[in-house]
Amino acid sequence: MTDKIVVLVTCESAKGARRIARALVEKRLAACVNILGVPVHSIYRWKRKVESAREFLLVIKSSRKRFAALESGIKNLHSYDVPEIIALSIERGSRDYLTWLTESIRPDRVLGKSHD
């Protein structure tokens, strides 16, 4: 098992999904975010009623260490009162991809955020 995760988040609009995705990658909370281009149809229970909505699904690649900050970032940007934020473990993956993922979410030392 790796320390890497895939986080699923649904958004009410493509614009909101893009805003969240860009912010997470820019802040190095995610290495990559896929936005599924066709809305998904969600059926769910909310405030004692069965509801349905068209939503856009984000597939976010990150790590367990970054999850708390990732969750906070999503909540700060999301339009929902209770956004879906579900983390799934990545049991295995290509070594090259997992190395790239690690490097992509590592805090940027060049910007002076960390000094050796």
C-alpha cells in the first residue's frame, strides 16, 4: 500500500469544479485533478427528501499527509454546505507516476517556503 490517495468530490457546476481543481494544484494540495466532462446524475437524501442533481465529479490525486489541508481547501472553496469528500487509498501504481505525484505535492522550496 502507498501513502497516496484518490479523493472524489462532486461540484454543482463546471466553473466551480475548475476553480477548486486549479486552486488545489496551485497550492500543491493535489498533483492532478480530473474533471469528468459529462455531468453525473446524483440521487441523494438531503433534509429528509430524496433529491437529484447534475454534478461534476473531481478525481483528485494527493497523499494521506496532505489530506487535512486538501479537505480544508475544498471546504473553503466549495458551494455546498456538506461537500462530498471521499478519500480512497491507492494500493499500487506505477513507480514513475507515484514519484511524479510525490514531487508535485511537495512544498516548493524555491519560493522560500522551506530552508535547508
